[in-house]
Amino acid sequence: MTHSILWSQLPPIPDGEGFVGGFSGVSAGALVVAGGANVVGDRWAEPLQKKWYDSVFVLVDPTGPWLSGLKPQRPVGYGVSITTEDGLVCTGGRDGSRHFAEVFRLQWRDAQMDYTELPSLPRTSANACGALIGQTIYVAGGLETPAATNTIRNFWALDLSAAAPSLRELQPWPGPARMLSVAGARERSFYLFSGSNVSEGPDGAIVRDFCRDAYGFTLGQGWRRLADLPRVAVAAPTPVPAVREAELLVLGGDDGSLMAFSPIEKHLGFQMDILAYDVSADHWRNDGFLPFSRATTPAVSWNHRTVIPSGEVKPRVRTPEVWMIEEKGK
């Protein structure tokens, strides 16, 4: 049997711009998109001015319409989005002035959005990544504060199975610190792909080191180094979809090649190729191309499909588009 990936669009989010860094997941069978940020005024002006949102949109049926007018606790974005049996869990994130350690759950109940606090992260963190194994959320990497000159090398586990969920600090991966990585999970293993390390250069300027390395964490066994990605994939939609018998798909993201591109308004957009990682063979291959450019947005499993809601098309340009992947066997 061979497999193909089919692409289609869901109704766009009812916002003219769309959002970057929002939280997205599923609760009670409904697709939820919450928070995020956008550029205020002239998107090409310096310094860049962002606005942070507390909006929540809910799509109960794939044919629409989106429900709006719902609010989480505060404007926030750039955290980790994880769908669980009991709703969408949002960890960390930031607004215009600070990063957060708070973790909360959004639950769609009786046509309203309920908010529940969960145990906080050990440190404030934005731009991290995460994935779910069983009933435990794993969170890796990030940036501790808006002014931080170093990324953090952390690995946290939030066990939701108990009546009182608990959070543990685990041994991190055997590689550099990073943020904006992509995470994935298959069976009892957590996967950490790519990302960007941040440090302070000799002149005090921020230096970004784009990472192609990859790591796997298996319950009861710990970390191991995996084959490097064929290219950098910073801020690709995460957690990455698991497809076929043993593959994970890294969808687009930023390879860093246009980091210093000028003028920025002429930027060509992010990578559109798909990287497939075979977890059993520890092997990467090219798996075709996306019909869109996208970064800095979650990937959500919904109705046995993967949804890519909103996000960034190129630096400073967002989109309200919502794309959906369906795997077909032939």
C-alpha cells in the first residue's frame, strides 16, 4: 500500500490578519485557536510594534462557521499547545512585557470556554516546544525573558494522570540549548528537531546559531542523538504530525538562509518542502512540498487529520488561512 498526503482548506479564522504564536488544539471535538500576536501599524517600520491578543475562536464543524467573542485569562502567545483528553493545555508564553510560567487548560463546555490553572513551569518560558506521550506533556527549550541573551536547556514533564497533576524536571537532551524547535511523539518516544540557539556576541549583540541536530527521548531509556535534519527547520508547525507506519513530518519552517534579507518586505517566505523522518530507520527524506509557506504556529490533530491554523507566511506577515492534511492509503 502506498500513501499520499491530501491538502485542503478549512474556513479561515474570522480575522483580517491572522495570528502568530497562538495556542491551538481540540476540546470536546471542537478546534480551538487562542491568543497570539500581530504587528500594529506599519509592519515594515522600525522598531517593530506588536499587539498581543486574548481572543478565542472555536470551530465545532469543519464546514464552519467559527465562533468568536470568547476570552482566555489574558493576552498571551508563543507558548506550547497540547491537546489532551480533557482539553487544550497551554504552557508558558509571553505578552509584550514578560514571559510566563503559568500553565492552563481551555475546555469547550456548553458553548463557553472554561479556564483551569495547572501546576506552573519551574521557570518562565516562551518559544519552547512540546508533545504528549500518554497523559504526560513534555516541554523542551525556550527563552526565559524578553531580554534574555541565552536560550535555556530544559526538559519538563507535566503528568496529568493524577487528580493533582505534578510537574518534574528531567535530564535535558545532550546538545546545545535552543528555542523555536519542533517536537513530536510516537509510541513511548519524544523527538526534538532543529531550533535556534541564542547567545551574546563579543560586542553585546545577539547571535543566533541555527541547529540541524535532532534527539530522541524514550521512556525508561533516556536521550539519544539522531540523524541531523537535511536542513534547519526553525519554528515549523509543532508538534509534528505522525503519519504512515513510522514517520514524523516536519512541515516547512525557517531554514535561516534569509535571516539578513533586505529589504524585509521583499522576503520570499519560509521553506515549503516537507521533511519525513523515519523513527525506525533513523533516516530523513524529502516528502514533497507544502502548498503554502508557514512558521510559528501549532500543528493540531483533529478528526484524524492535521490542521495548520493561521501563522506566519514570512517575517511580519500573518494569515487567517487554515490548512488541513489528510493521509490517504491507496
